[in-house]
Amino acid sequence: MKGKGWERWAAVLMVLPSIILISIFVYAFIGWTGYSSLTKWASASPDFTWVGFANYERLLFGAGIETQRFYIDIRNFVGFTTLFLVACVVIGFGLALLLDSKMRGENFFRSVFLLPFAISFIVTGVVWRWLLTPGTPELGSTGVNKLFEYIGLGFFQPRWFTDPTVYYIAADTGVGQFLNQIGLGFITTPMWGLSAGTFSIVLAATWQLSGYVMAMYLAGIRGIPHELREAARVDGANEYQIVRHIYIPLLTPITLSVVIILSSISLKLYDLTVAMTGVGRGFATDTLAFNMFETTFKATRFAQGAAIAVILLILVSVLIIPYLRYSLRSETAQ
């Protein structure tokens, strides 16, 4: 019994430094950020005058530029995340199926597909900024637009991340009229549209993370018993039916993990935007994380920046906590 008691205390002592450090540098700082968001700190000099939820009210219900920027950031997040998730899941799953087909050079192609994931978002942003710089009428096309000229598609000259256009459902269209009839007319505004500049960030982020999604799906596919697939083929199922009725249902936990992980990445996206586009014209490529950084450290409005950080934390928690509960229940059931 003495030996077991000593082992228990030794285990506690081993993890105690980590518990202390996490308590201070994670949870204590989260609490400090939450407290700061309820103060009047709006300059380089700390001002802890209590103002309650005034910073949140200004951010969510105000009439200033900070409120407009916040809701544009929400719009950008929804549009970016939707396109980003669909592109990564489709491409990653397709690459996993391709590699699982026992193609030649599987190890080589697997390394090639995974290579972008080893690169930082800063490097990715710099490279894709150069590739997608549209050029000017005086200097001509550059990057990808120059390639379009070489292959005879000179008429197709997107402005990429410099394009502030917002695509949305207009109220005078058939879809817009239908939305009005069912009480969803508020969607027919630019606020619920998709910024054209978002496509450039989606392209770069998908290039970097689709290989990671491929690795997750490939591991899941390789974990499906070979006998199950062979039994389906004996019963007359073709490859499409095997993918639809065996692969996709069995890979649901992996798909859920992919959605949660990529959604949290898109919500906290900062470095790719900084290196590639900045906030863009009319905040076309702005993000919540970028907004929080500029509000806090450039405008020195620390309380307002802390309010954005708390909202960002809440949004991340909404994504992560249900996933953690699902994982815990799955482990308990096993």
C-alpha cells in the first residue's frame, strides 16, 4: 500500500508543474482578458474603470465602424469556412481514395500531398500573394494571370484578393423573393454575401490543408476491414456503392473531426491573412483574429480588443466543446 501511495504522489508531483503553468498562462490570462473587456481601458495607459458590458454593446449593437467591421468579419468567416470545408473534404477524400487504389508511387505522392502542411501559413501567404497578384494595366499581368495569357485565356483576369466585390442574393431575384415570402428577407443584403477576395484565401488554405485531410481519411480507409469490402464486391456492389454505403458511414467520426479542426483553424485565421491580403478593401478579407490584433495593439483599445477576443473564445468553444463531449462519450461507450 505504501508503494502505491508513493507512486500516486509521484505522479501528482510530475504533472504539478504543468498544472501550475497552464493555470497561470492559460486560464488566469483568459480570466484577465475577460476582466479587461469589462473596463474602460482604451489607451496605452491602463484604465480599469468598470463599464460592464459596454464594450460588447458597442461591438454588437453600435453604429460605428467597429460594429460594421465586426459583422463583416462574421460574414467573411461564414463564407470562408463553408468554401474551405467543402474544398478540403472533397479534395482530401478524393486523394485518399486515389492513394488507396494501390497506385504506383504511392509513398512519393503521399509525401507530395502532405508537404504543404509542413509549411507555415506565413510562407504560404507570401507565395500565394505573389501568385495571385493581378498586376496593373501599366505593368501588365503577373502571377497566375500571366499564365492565363500564355494558355490563351487572357480575357480571364480576376483581381483575386484585391477585388472588393461582394456576391449576395438580391431581393429582386426569384430566390430573393422566395426568401422574403418565408421571412428570411434579411439574407438578401451584402451583409450575408461572400466577398470575392475570400476565394483567394480559400485557395491558399485549401492547398495547405487538403493534404492533412487526405492523411486522416487515408488512415480511416486503411482501418476498414478488407473482408468487409470484399464481401460487398461479392454481393455485386461496385466501387461507387462501396464508397457511398461503406466508406462514408464508417468515416463519419473522421469527417466530424475534420470539420471541427478546420472550423477552429478558420475561426482563428490570422497569419495567412496578414501575409497574403491584410484586411482588404472594405474589409473584404478581414478576420476576427486580425480585427482583435489591430484593435488591441495598433489602436491601443485594449478593452475593445479583449471583448473581441472573448467572443472569439466563445465561438471556438461552441465548436470544440460538443466535439470533446462526443469523443468522451465514444470512449466511455467502448
